[in-house]
Amino acid sequence: MTLQQYDIQYPELPLAVYCEIAAHLCQVEGVQTELLPQDAQEFDYMQSQVGWLRVRHPDSLDQANQDQLKKILDFYAERFGAWSRRTADLN
């Protein structure tokens, strides 16, 4: 099975909301998440404690689950601003 893995970031999003997003995404069959720490060199109180939310799912994720995943991410984007996405290396 081939996996897709990518990182999602919402600027200045609090830790609790990242945890909430991760919990919602994990309810989608086949989706796994991981919270990645902030990698800033200097402490900034206004930055989130989380740097990125890593999302993993099979390439073969069915359309209904892909739609649900997008719907969840878009829901939070409406409330907290657009998210950034970067490709993550599969280890």
C-alpha cells in the first residue's frame, strides 16, 4: 500500500485547536495524524506550540473520505484563515 503524507499549518493556531483538528481527521477512515513541534529558533508567545500537523493516508483513499478530509480542513480554514501545505518525506 502506498501512502500519501503531507504537513498542514495554520499560522498562529493554538495547540488545543491543532489537537481538535487531528482528532476530527482521525475519524476519517484510513487517515492518521501527528503533531509536529514548532521549530522556531526564538520563543514567540504568539506562535503556536505546534509547527505542523502531519497527515497520512493511503493513495487509495476513497472519494467520500477524501471529500470528508477536505471538508474538515476547509471548516477550520474558514474560522482560522488559510492553511499551508508542504510535502513530507515518507520515512
